[in-house]
Amino acid sequence: MTTFAIVDLETTGNAASKGDRIIEIGIVVMNEEGSVVEEFSSLVYPEREIPPFITSLTGIEDEDVLEAPLFSEIAEDIYPLFQNGYIVAHNIEFDLSFLNDELARCGYQPLHNPIIDTVEFSRIMLPTSPTYKLGQLADHLNMGHDRPHRALSDAQVTADLLAYLLKELKSLPERTLVHLLKVESKLKSDLRPFIQLNIDQKRYGQITDPDIDIRHGISVRKQTNLRTTAPVNLPSFESWKKDVYEGENGLKSLLDNFENRQGQQEMTTNVHEAFEQDKHAVIEAGAGTGKSVAYLLTASYHALQHDSRVVITTHTTSLQKQLLEDEIPKVERMFPRPIKAVLYKGKSHYISLVHFHYELENSYQDNYDVALTKAMILVWLTTTRTGDVDEIQLPSNGRQFWHKVSAEQSSKSVQLGYVDDSFYQWAQQKALHADLVITNHALFCMDIMKEESILPEYDSVVIDEAHQLESVSSRYFGVRMNYKEIQRHLTQFGEIFHKSVYRQWPLQREFHQYLERGQYAIDEAKEELSHLSRFIYQNVKKQKNLKGKSDVGRIQLVLKPEEMPSFMTTAKEMSYRFLASLQKLSHEMSKIEEQLRGLLSLKEDEGVPILLTRLHTHRELCQTIRSQLIHYFDFVREGEVKWVEIEGEGAANSIYLFSEPFDIARLLNQRLFQVKKSVILTSATLATDQSFTYIRDTLGLIEDERTLEVNIPSPYNYKNQVQLMVPNDFPNVKEDPDAFIEAISEAIYSVAEVTRGRMLVLFTSYDMLRKTYHLLRDFIDPEEFMIFAQGISSGSRDRLKKNFQAFDQAILLGTSSFWEGVDIPGDDLSCLMMVRLPFQPPDQPVQSIRDERMKKEGKNSFMEKSLPHAIIRFKQGFGRLIRSNKDRGIVFICDTRLMEARYGKYFLSSLPDVPVSYKSTRQLINQIEDWL
């Protein structure tokens, strides 16, 4: 009978090789039926001090282990528990390295048992889990875990997790298990016996799963049929709206604490008027208005009433998820039939089953990350309805593999002898039959930019988070490329020239010559790209003027041909050499295509059409890179700003190329507002100085009788919920930036002592954030406050936010994206600090060139562009604090310009009515103490 020895250790640090030692061990021995046979637990004297952080994490102090046995004294009790069975741990490399190190010290042979790593096993069986930390997995799976970071408790939970994962493995379809066997040998865990046993049992019992289909040789969750719906008869809008907001079967029947908000009703009416009268609308709806429910109600009514489609686009995925999972299910209860709503993304988001199957059949060269990625995708396909990569938590290099199997690879598939009837095609079909199509600003902008439509046809659109539309559309009407991305593409192109790819077909000698010439073209292209990138990098480094820094700390250089003619001419010539090598590469790809087309008669071999589609996709991408670089290095072209960014301390060829049009407003007017019948722009932050002039001018929306403008205030009682404070004793940041940073650091710590952490600190400069973080780390004990910083602490924005919320006393430093879209409700956030008013630095490329152009035109760039832009950012930052009518907190702004500059009043007037205090830092901290 198979036994499992599940082990967990607490240690003095992360590395046995650096002298760290075990301080506690817990072992649970479990049989294959899931019954616990034996348990062992002991503290261990580590012969060294326990660091404070470890004590904080585990609760184990030096005095707790003074009387504990040495490891050598318990080794003879422990060693037999591992005999003749599997060793299991959550991150087994860590535990096994410490165990074998201690056993070797005692004269025992190292353990070489078969192993199971429950981190890896969880990633495979729970591929959509947001985290793989043991405690959070236990919470997610409702497993009791009373004493996290204590060895026996962690071992017990790991045993429960193992039993759960083995049960899940047993439930997988036979075809999925067969494919898992192909990648199992590259994994850490020895899962083959369990996979094979489950295959045999399913074959013997002839077990089938009614919820599973076989598509292109892969088990996938059966797709629900598209619902055909009969036309509906709805009451008049006013009658229907009254029932929704006031009737017993309306929203109050769905929501426990439903409040009939006047602003929400007003917005519902405004959106309806715009849709019915073919008008555009700009609607600012303050926090707590319930704007998403308001426009969803109206959009659904319009779609059902007119049997038409409404597109809703958002900037953040979190809002898309909220709409689909939380709000549309409630809204559709107000209608006689369900709302057909679909989330629609670009091709790169969806998996191609044909290409994934091809990769499964060619697994012999997989590395660990690819094998793990394949295993995760195989399991995920048995549950996903969308095939959207955003659902799955791929390993670090998994994204590179995803590029090979996404629907981007399936262009022209029908002409090449196969149909990739999988997730992108299903998403298209669902979108064509949908009432509401939910998408993101990126795909929306790509759709209005391209001549060939990406989204299904529509006349009405709601643009939520509309203040972000300018920056996203500028990106899609311009150029964004970087060295690493192009290198990745070249590496991917190079895979098509490996002889092993074509080993199964009888090919002529000249075919192998094409492969050799193609590989030579790849090498040449990589070399020319490296020369070009190094040249640009070195010249940006040595430029004295025109340089600035991006909000993530990269050095920026605006390209002005008249001020650097030699540099620009040489860069252009070097780019043409790279482009010539790309052209050669494309030519060799077309030669291989010609040869492969002769093999299309081998109908039973899906490899030929798949390779042909990849070659076609690669050639298209080659042409895209060529056209973008030709565009970028065409310095005669007017109407654009171009700049380069480099990592100051990065590799000497790591460059980023950017261009954006100056006049995005004209393009949006032509391609959006003049084309669509009704465009609704909405956000909590669109107005500046009680006017929509700035946002209309920025986005190209002309003020006329076709345009509605509505400003709906927040229902929150800001006067009682917020105190806004500005210290009057900070050093001048321009005269003494170091003293200013010291003052910021002291203020953060002093305020945090009063608020017990729970602080979000917003910066406008990554450089200032970094310096403040390191200063805080010098004098703040991690046992008192955990400090997380964007770009320094590891993890995405969402991961940093979750880590911040996980600690009782924490401080989060953010810049850029943290000014908006971060939702930290309730007691997790008590203080929002803004270090500076969020003006764009004058040396940023677009800003600097725009200033010059507007000055030449006799316009005031500061009043017409910089100030309104900063006010909208300021309002977004302010909105991070109050996310419900029960939230209370402090907004602490360390910029005296708010009170002393002539334009400060515009910032203050943009906020709700809140008490403002302008005093010394000490007085303000005392005031916070009294108020909280």
C-alpha cells in the first residue's frame, strides 16, 4: 500500500546552504485511502538565534527552543517515517534540502524517495487559483488551518490538500490523463503511477463524462448552445424604470440594503435619452452613484427593445469581471428573459485547440516551465467556458508558450485544410448573438483604428472609465516596440527553421538549404537588432539635454531630428540594415511555405497546415515590425511625438521605442463620434472646474445639440467621512529634494503610528518612491510595519494590494497605476497620502512637445492641458479612500501648492465638500489622533 510522509519545517531562514537551520518539524504519515497513520511534531534547537522576522511569522522565540532537542537527537525517530513511501511537501525543494542537510550532518544517507510537491500539484489541478500559498489555498478550499506557519498544522493541511488533489486527479477525463502522461516526466512530482492507475480504471470501467467533449483530440468542457430568443415586449421606459427602482419586484427584492439613489435613476434616464435620440453623452457619476448598474439597465433595455447590440468597454479587467459576475446577473432579473452578455477580447487571449494539440504531440523538447504550462492548460480546458488566458495563472515562462497556441496562430486556417473551431470562434459567435458585448479599451481602440472590424457591428457604446480613453487610443494610433519583444519574436521565428520540426516528411535537399538560409537570416537579424539597440542606448545615455524619466523610472529621450542630426541619421541607416535582414527572413519563410503546400495532400497529418499557418503568421508579423519601424524612423512625418526609453541600470541594448499622434481628438472624432449613433462617456472623474470642456476637447467630442452633459454628485457624506490635511512646514522640494524626501518619510511613519499603518502613499515620481522606500526601510522595524512598494516589492499591482491587505499594519507605496482602479474598502485603508500634485513632469516627451506646439499656437498649455489633466488624476487619487458610505479616513497631501498656488483652488473645488486643515505636521498628527 502506498504511504505518504507529508512534512513541513519552520527554519531560521531560506537557505540551508547559508547556515540556516530547522527550528520545528511536523510530519503526517497518510495512506492512499487518506487516513492518517502517524504524526510527529517537535521543536528543534537550531544552535543559532532566530531572526525577528521568523519570530513574527511563526511565533517561535529563542526561549521556546532552548530546551528543545537537537536534530541529531530526533533523527532516529524521523528517518523511519520516510521509508518506503512518497515524501510530500508544499514547496518540496525547500523542505527536502533542509532535511537532507540535517540528516547528512547526523551521518544518515540522503532521502531519494519519490516525491510530490503540492505547490506544483496545486498549480496543475487548480490552474485558476489566484494564489498557491498554503494558508490561502486552505481558505479557498474550506480546510481548517488554525495555526499557520507552525509545522504540524501546516503538515496536516498539506495532507488534506494532497487528498483533495488526488481526488481531483481521479475525476479528470481519460484523454486529459493520457496527455498528462506525455509531460509528467519533466515535472518535479512523481505522478505517473497515479495518472496511469486512473487511466486504467477509466478504461476498465468505460467511464465517460457527459460534460466533456473531445475537440481536436483534447478533452474540453462542453460548450453551451447559443440561446435563440424570441422578441420581447417591454413596457414603456418610464413605467419599466419605476418598477425597477420602486416596485416590490424591482432592485429592492434583490439587494438586502438597497437604497433608492436619485443619481442612479437620473443616469438611467440620461443614457436612455442618448440611445433613443442618437445623441452622445458625457456623464460624470461620483463614487457610490451606482453608475454601472444604471447604464447596464438602460443598455439591456435598449438591446432588447430594438433587438440590437450595445458595446460596453472598460479600462480594467476588474470592472469587466464585476459587470459580468456581479451586476448583469442582478440586472437581467428586471427583464422577461436572461441578458445575453459576453466578454470579448482579442485573438491573443484565446487558446487554439489545434495548435495546442500539435504542441502536445511534440513534447520531447519541453523544459520544466513548458511541461507545467501544458499540464495546467490540460486541466483548465476541462472547466473553462471561455478559453481566455486571463483565467489561468501561468508560470513565469508560460506566456512565451502561450504565444504558440493562441488563436493568433490560426489565421487562414480554413484555406489550409483544417477548421480551428475553438474558443475564439466560439467567442465570435457568442458576440454576434449577444445583447451586450463587454470589451476593453485596447480592443475597442484597435477596432476603431483598423479598416477591418474586430468587434461585431454596433451603433451604441458605453465607454466606462472614459478618462483613460485618450492614453489607450494614443497607444493604438502610434507605435510601441521594444528590444526584448522583437528578440522574442525572432526567437519564435527561429523555431520554424529547426530541422527536427520536419523530421517526419521526405523533403528535398533544397528544402534544408532554405532552413539553413532562414536560420542565417534569423542570426543576422538578431545581430543587426543588437547593434541598433546598443547604438541607441549608448546615445541616449550620453545626451545632456532633452532627457526625462518615466513614471516607472526609465530614462526618456525625445527625438528631435533638428537637434541631433548625426544620431538620427545613423540610427535610421542601422534600422534599414535590420529591416533588410527581416525582408530576407520573410523571403525564406515564403520559400518553405511553397514547399510545404506540396504536402497538403497528406490529409491525415495535421502538422502541415499548422506549420503553414505559423509561417503565414510569422510573415505577417515580420511585415508589421517592418512597417512600424519604417514609420518610426520616418522623421519627415509630422503630427507625432517620438521618444526612446532605456533602463538606466539595465542591459546595454534594452530600449523601448514610442510614438504618439499629437491630435488624437481629430482621429477619435472621425472614427468614433462621427460614425456611431450614440457614444456614452462615463467615469467618476471627467469634469474639471465644473466643466467638461477639457475631456471633450481631448477626445474630439464637439459640443452641439447631439451632446448631453451631466454631472451627478456622489451620495457619500464626505464632510463627515474625510479630513483633508496639508502640512505647511515641509522643505521646498526644488531647493532641497533630499530634505523633502526625509520629511515625507518621517511623515509617513508618524501618521502610520496613529493610523496603525493602513496607508496608501501615492507618488508622481518613481525615483522619489524608491528613495523614500529605502529610507523607510532604514528606520522602520518590519515587525512594526510591513512596507510594500510598486516596482520594488515583487508582484503585480493586484498582488501588492492583496499583500498589503493581508497584514494588520502595512504601508503601500505606489505610483502610476495606483492613482486609480485600486479598491481597498473598509478598515484596510485609513489614510491616503499624496506626495505631490499629479502634474505630468514637464520633461516627459508628449508633454514637452505639446507645450512647445501650444505655445506657438498662442495657447496656454498649462491651463488648457496640464492643469485639467492633473485635476482628473487628483480626483482619481482622492477616490481611492472612500469606497462605501461607512468608510472614514484621512487624505494627507504633502504639497503646499494646493493651498498657496493660484491654481490650487481648482483642485479643491473639484472635490466634494470636505474639511481642510493647513497646519504644521505635528498639529495635523495630533488632529488625526483626535479624529480617529
